[in-house]
Amino acid sequence: MAYQKYTELEVWKTARVFAAYIYKLTVTFPKEETYGLSSQIRRCAVSVPSNIAEGSGRQHVKETIQFLAIARGSL
């Protein structure tokens, strides 16, 4: 099985663009949501590329799949 660096994966690149978009979007949320909804949405968005990156560094395919499932769950 040929492995790519996670930074070369289109899904990781797209997830980073998505996270940046979410940060821009949540700035427009009401101030009272700064520590509630905005924070939760941002953490979920950042979790996606983070879990893709972490999963790609695992030694076993089953571990990689588990991290990809976590990333999908964050969406």
C-alpha cells in the first residue's frame, strides 16, 4: 500500500479550508455565543484535519480508519 504524507491528501487540504471558513463564519455569531456554540463549532472543524493527520501517522490500518471515523464524526 502506497502512503502519502497527510499534507498531500486532498481531504486534509479541504478540511483545512473548511476550518478556516468556519472561523470566519463564527465571527459573525452573537457575542453571547463566543464560549458556547461558536467554540463548539470551531473545535469540531479543527478536529477534522487534526484527526486525519494523526490517523495518517499510525502504524496499523485499523488505527488509521478509527481516526478517520472520528474526523467524520466531527463533521
